[in-house]
Amino acid sequence: MKPDCNIAQRETLDALLELVNIGVGRAAASISELCSRPVGLAVPDIEFFNIEEPSQIINLQRGTTVRVSQSFTGALSGHALLVLNQTGACRLGELLLGAPSAVDVFDENEQAALLELGNIIIGGVVGNLSDQLGSPVFYELPQLQLRGISGFVDLISDLVAPDASRVLLMQASLTIATESISGYLVLLFTRDQLAELLARLEASISIP
Amino acid sequence: MTNPFHIPAVNALPCGFLELDAENRVLVWNQRLEQWTRRTAGEVLGRTLADLFPEVSAMEKVLAAVRRSGQPQVLSQILHRYFLPVPLPANHLSGFPYMQQECCVAPILPRPGHVAVTITDVTSHVVGQARLKALHRELAVAKEVAEAASRAKSEFLATMSHEIRTPMNGVLGFVELLRGTALDAEQKAFVDTISHSGEMLLRLINDILDFSKIESGKLVLESISFDAGRLARDVAGLLAAQAQSKGLRLEVRVPENETLGVSGDAVRVRQVLLNLAGNALKFTSSGGVTIDLSMEPGTVPGADGVAGRVLRFSVQDTGIGIAPEKIGVLFQKFSQADSSTTRRFGGTGLGLAICKRLVELMGGVIGVESQPGSGSVFWFTLPVSAEVSVADLPPGQVESSDRPTFPVVPAAGCASSGSGPRVLVADDNATNQILAVALLRKLGCTVDVAGDGRQAVEKVEDGDYDLVLMDCHMPVLNGMDAVKEIRQRQARAAARRMPIVALTASVLPEERVGCFEAGMDDVLAKPLRAEDLRRVIGQWAAPGTPRQP
């Protein structure tokens, strides 16, 4: 979280972080049920970065192998991404499927399981935000992209709106069977959706 | 009940499609599902999923979640098994009892509670990918095994080459000593033949050692500033006698007003040029050989597509030429254009393969243009990472990169009476001992011998030597440890630092570094040669050499 924000902004961001964690908590419960083992999911940190300053994007791109993306419209409009590095994605595949995975290839089963996992996590986060705003969100079908295997896929440039300037970046920590796997959740909003989301959150938590 | 949405578009889908209402009753059931489940739309429409397929009751949770969240959900086969059970024939190639499915459940927004389900048959896809993955694993293992075998082979070759160099030390050294004795013409011819054969064998061993070092990734390239023009002239100088003996013209053409001071591995560049020019002379019987140098536009090493300069060496001969179909195999190891070439001209077939690998290691390209009967042009380019003004290079820069020039004591400078420097030779091999003693005595030295490292330490303690020649690998106490002990004792006693030169048949850089770290002052490679010994004596034990405190 940005250390230089004022108290009101900090409270808003705290509220946003809490909402996100409630969402991923629900997602974790669904995943636990699916793979019949305890799954913990937490977002310990949340921050924004500017699209015009690409250093963070480049760092993310360098470490990323798997991207699950899902677009949404309605009360919120944008794209949600779950990004994982190769080691994390492989280990996750192994833990979900209970079988050893190759280090640099993902077969049909692993891809499908990773897609479903991303689908659930994104649904948990975006769904909880839309519930909070009290307005429905409509989703497109999720997609999975492998990077570094079938060619380099830009992390966000194919999704970001021309007039978008800020991106919400969440560090996600997924724990399965005592193993912790780190990844990132990225929310890309169209136009001024991010500012609007924060304003509505601020309004919802402000003391009359 | 009739199918209200039984329209051609839905039936034309290559996947199964069904629509469920809020109570999970089937409203649409396309023909693909009829084929898969052998249940017609007429049998299915209006009935609930639980009624039709009791074994898929778990799907009701998914359907409820989709209705609640409004989010489409993809269902993986591995986490959900299947949406609908579609049995496969018992003898199905996949071995699966049921069709592998990829499924998507999406809300139909205009109709509250209604969901659309698409089911794709991915059985063959899963099977194919599983096979590919298994193949991928097998290939990775096979590659690992092959690479390990290749490394082991290269290490074996390097070790064997090293072991062969040790007895070669004895053969060539004693031939040199024998040549200095009274011989009649026939005996001298025999000795010359032994010497020539020995030198050839040594070159072959050096080639194999070079090649195996490259293959096992142990070759380390240097980067020093050198004058490429001077390097080319030096190579020509080395080959001048050979050219003269065959009546061939040998010339070097270096462009005037062109900076040819560059940074790189001069030793390896010289090795490649020497090999190409030597080959050119070998395969040319009339005419001559020309070495050309030029700077040309190229790309900067490591910077994809960035314009820079390349240094191009070419060696043109008027020799026998090479047939086009033979050019392709020229740079492969153990290959010559014609197997009869080996018998006629000699050579191992490793030289060009080594050149190719060296040039590629330095980021360059090597090639040849040739016509049978019209001679050949062998060329190589090297990317120039830093150009250096020739005027900035110290004199003798090129020589210093290969074999350092030191003040040399002429043979006559050492009295043969043994009144010259006192030298201790520590070597466990009797042949090497005899050879070293003989060579040193010829240089006028007084020689003492130690058979192992322990004896060497004791002799150094008792004697006042001008120089110690220490073999690295000896029983009881090896050379490295012996030197460490000597240095410690000298430090404790505040005694003068006696020069110690390592004798080693190993040419690996790490062994050289190890020698200096142990406290050696210099390293002398076996086989021992009189000129190398003379150089070492001149540098470390010549009369007037200041003794280090």
C-alpha cells in the first residue's frame, strides 16, 4: 500500500483490501471443496501502479508464465488477471491434480485446472466488489494464456484501455497443503472506473 | 415434449449444448448430446438433471453458484470428472471409461435462473497431450543422458591427453638430449624421425585436448588488447620457413590507415589463423598463400541488430581446392575433404573443427569458398567489441599473450661445469628426474633431486637452492602442499623467498591458478623443453637475479 496516502485514502484502501480478502476467502472455500484439501488464499498487500511507468509491469512480465484473464462489464468494467510464475503454476498444477508436473509444459488437464482456479478466484474478488457496490457485473468467458511456451504474450497491453492510467495490483498468496504459492491478481479498469470504485467505497465507509 | 429450440444452429454445434431452467429442468438438448448419451430430446426435455443422471448431483452446486454469482464457470475434467456421463467403448484407444469433457456453465441473463451448458469432447486432446508430455519427459531424460555422456567423454579425453603428455615428456626430452650427442648421419636421421613423429603426436594430443576442453565447456576465453595486423604478420613469420621449403610465396596484406588494434583472445585468434594458413600451405604445391585482414561493418556482440564492426581474416591459396559436395563436412570433427588426404598430407581432421568452435565461441563466423583446381579462400570474422589504437599497445603485446618473453640466459651463459644456479628437482617419476637433471646440467646448473613432496620440503630446509622445480602430483606429500609448507616455514624463519616453479602436464586454467595460490612463482608445462627451462632459469635463477626477501 502506498505509504504517502492520507488517512481517508488509507481507510478506503483498508476497506478495499478487506473486501478483496473476503472475496478470495470465498474462492478458497470453493477450491478446497473441489480438490478435497485445505486451501488458504490471502491478499496481504494491494497497490496501484501507473501504466505509463512500465517497470512494475516489466517485472511482472519477466516472472509470469500463466495468465488467466476474465473481462467484466456493468457496475465495474475491466479485466481481472491471475498471473503465476512457472514454478508456482507447476506446483499448483501438481497440488491440484495430485500428479507430478513437467517443469515447462502444461497439458490439457493442468491448463483446464489452472483456468478453473483463476475463474473461481477472479469471481470471488470481482463478485464481492460488485456485491458491495450493490450493482451487478456481467462476465465474459475466462481465458488462459501460456507465456514463454507458445510465444511471448504481453501481460496487459492487449487488455488495457487506451485511456486507462492506473492499475490495481494485488499480491496473492495461495496456500495448499501447507505449501505457499505466490502470484498476483491484477485488476484493469476502463476509463475512470478505479477512481469511481474508490469514491464509492469511501462513501460507503464514511461516518455520517 | 417437443424441443422448442431444436433449431439447426444448435444442432450444428460440434459440442454438446443444453439449457436448464431455474429448477434444473432440461429445456434444450442438441443432437450431439443425443448421439453421445443415446437419449433423445423427446426423452429428456422437461425432466431434471437429477432425475436423468443421479450420479452428477455434484453439478447442482456448480449450477447454484453460477446462478448466484452470475459468473460463467469453466469446469475442468480433472476436478469435476464430467458434467454428463458419456461412456466410451471398452476397447477405446484412450483407455478412459468415460469421455473427457471440457465444460462451461454460463447464466442466460435475460431469463433469470436459466443456464446454458456447453460440453466439449477433449478425450483425444487429453490423450494426445499426455503422450506428448510423456515424450517430452523421455526426450528431456535422453538429452540429459546424452549430454552427461558427452561431458564424460570429453573429460575422459582431457584426462587421457594429460596422461599421454607425461610419457611424451620423456620421449621428446631424451630425443633432444640424444640429438646433442655424437651421432653419425644415419643415427641423426633416425633421431630426426623420432623427433618429428613425437612432435606430430604432441600436436594431435594438443588438438584432442583443445577439442575436449571446448566440448566439455572448460575453455575460458581471454580478452586482451592486441594488434591484429601484427598477429597476422607473426603467423606468417612462423610459417615462412615452411613456405620457403616448398617454394611458395607467403604474404600478409593489412590495409593502411586502418585501425586494427582490437580487444579479444589473441591466443585463440592466432591459433585459428595459424591453422588456416598452415593448411593452405600444406595443400598448395605451387603459387602461394595470402593472408588478408580487413575491418567490415557488422553487428555489436550481444546487442541484437546494433551496427558495429567485424574483423575479417581471410587466407587465400592456389592449392588443390575442394569439391562443392565436400565443403559441407569440412568443419566437422575428424573429417577431411577426402579420406586419402590424410594419407597424402597428414593431419587429424580436428583442426578445422576446433577453428569453427573457437570462432563461434568468440562470436564470429567461419567459412570457405573453393573450386577444385582453383584454390580456396578460408575466412573468419570476429565481432570487435572494443577497438584499440595500435599506437597504444606496448611493444611485443601479441607475443606476451601467448608465451611471455623474459630475459633469456643463453646456453653459453651457464657454465657446463655446474657452477651455475643450484636447482632442486622434485618429481616422483624416474624418467622425468633423469630428463630434468640432464637438461639442467646442460644449462650449467647444479642439480639435486627429491622423490616426493616431503623430501622436497626437507631438502629446501637444509639446502640453499636458487630455484626449485616442483612436480604438482607426487606421493607422500603433493607439490601444492609441499610448497605451502615451504612458504610457511620461510615466513616463520623470516627466510628469503626461494623461487619455486611448478611442473605440470595439466593445461587446465584452474590448475595454474591453484599453483599460484599455493605459493608457486611460475608454471612450466610438460613436456619439458630446454628452451623453456632456459627461460625459467633466466627469469628466476640467473646470476644477478635479486633474491627476494
